Amino acid sequence: MTASKDTGQPQLSSKPPVSGRGWMLRGARAAISIPAFILTSAFVGFAGMARETGLSLAETLLMTGAVWALPSVVVLTGAMASGMGVIPAAVAVALASVRLMPMTMALMPFLKVPGKTKTWHLLIASHFVAVTAWVYAMKNLPDLPREGRLPFFIGFGGGVTSFVFVSTGIAYMLVERMPPMAAGALVLVTPVYFLCSLWGAARMNADKAAMISGLVLGPLFFLYFPGLDLLWTGLLGGTLAYLATRFWRRGLS
């Protein structure tokens, strides 16, 4: 509340709007979080795997920054270790990453400001789409003004990526001192966290039904359809969850 110089009457003071750079800084600060530390611990395990496979520090960091999604990075490292050709390895990574396409399609409408957002801005944001950033964004972005969502998400994704990138490099140089069992266990921290986060962020029964069906079908497809297990688990598990919840709703109506 401030007084007008002309009339002496009180006037409401308004805060200046936050700039795009300000929203990016807020997103970068939000990246300092428990999810980022959990993801970092998983990449410490990947650093040990990469070193045991024979990848150099430069190759490990290139895969971390360019591929980014941890399951895809692990699949690519395993393909290289087994001597798989370039084309089969690319197909394996593409199948492991196909899950990111519907996640990106669901997130982009939250980030886009009609008539203002440029396509290349969305392309930059799409690089950071992985489970950690996606869960955080879908839970928190709706509470932000629309013009601040895209820079906030880029700041968040860039902050998490930079932190993981640096930590992976440090872990690569120090991981030989870590017991192999501990390095392998760190890789498993992220899937457990992802499951808990997705369950907590689920807003519909269909989402939870899809996760339950995935937990049941995933091990079966891994045994009988290795290489395509993730794809078939997503397709069949999601379809069964959709049909089950649809029939359940009809039964209640």
C-alpha cells in the first residue's frame, strides 16, 4: 500500500512481472531437490558400468548429456558391450525411448503459450523430458502462470542435467574405489523412486491400474520377449488398464 503524490490517497502496489530469465533461475533452484540427488546416485552406478564396459570419460559424458534418459543410456552401453552393430543398437535405444513420446506430447500443451512460443524453444524443452522432470512438471507446472512454465521447466531440466553431468564425470574417476555391488545397487534406486513418484502423482484410477499391470507383465515379457519387453508391457498393460477401468465405470453407472 502506497500513497499517491497527487491525491494522498492510498494505492495498491503491484509487483513487477517475473522475466523469462527469472523463471529459469527459479527452475534451476528447484532442481536442487531429492529427485535430482536420487537420479544422480543412479548415474553414479552408470558411471561404474560405463567404466567396466571400457567407455572413455568423454564417451560416458557424451552419452549422459546427449541421450540423457538413464534406461536408454544403459541399453546403449549394454549394446556396445555385447558387440551389437550400430543399426541394432539404434533400434534398441529407440524402443527403450519410445515411452518418452507420449510423455512429451502430454507435457507440451502445458508449456506452450498460443501464438507466442517458438518451436525451437519447445524442442529444447523436449530434450529434458524424462521421468524425473516429467513427474515434477506435471505436478507443479499447473500452479505457475502460463508464460513462466516453459522457462521454469528449461531451468529445472538444465539444472538437473548439469548436476548429473558433472557428478557422472566425478564418479567415473572415483568409481573404481567403490564396491561393484554398491555401484550396481545405486542403479536400482531410480526405478524404485520412479514407481513411488508416479504412483503419488497419479490422478486417475487408470494410471494406477496401468502401473500395476506393468509390474505384473514386465517380468513376463522380459523372460519371453527380451529386447521388446518394454514396448509390449506398455502396449498391453496400458490397454488392459484402460479397458478394465472403462468397464468398471460402466458397472458403477
